[in-house]
Amino acid sequence: RRTFRGDDGVVREIEHHVHTPREHRRAAARAGLTLVHCFDRVVGETVRGFYERAGRLDAYEQQRGLAVVLALSYVRA
């Protein structure tokens, strides 16, 4: 599970699963899907402010470069 504090100050928790992009693509291929778009982002300067407001710049430095978003769009082959 991962937690984060929103701009409203509320701490939220989500279930966290780690799968590589390759694992996603293999599963999609087995399901007869073809990748049409891939969008991915890593922890970087654009989110540094979130860490700073949470008082967690130490975590930012440890996680900088970590892949955190992967959005894949498929169509049925």
C-alpha cells in the first residue's frame, strides 16, 4: 500500500502493485490486444513541490527518476 497527502491535507492510501511495461505488453498480447499509445512519467522536478509541501524532500531525492505512471492504450487485434 502507498500513502500520500492531498492538497486538502487528507492522507489517502492506495493498493500498490508493481508490473513492468514488458509484463503489461505480454499480458495484452495474450489477450489479443495491440498497443496503440504509451504514456509514462517518472518522479522529477514537476512533482518536487508535492514532496516539499509534505516535508519529504528526503523521499524525493531517493525516488527521483522512479517510474510512477504508465498509461497504455490498446485495441483488440
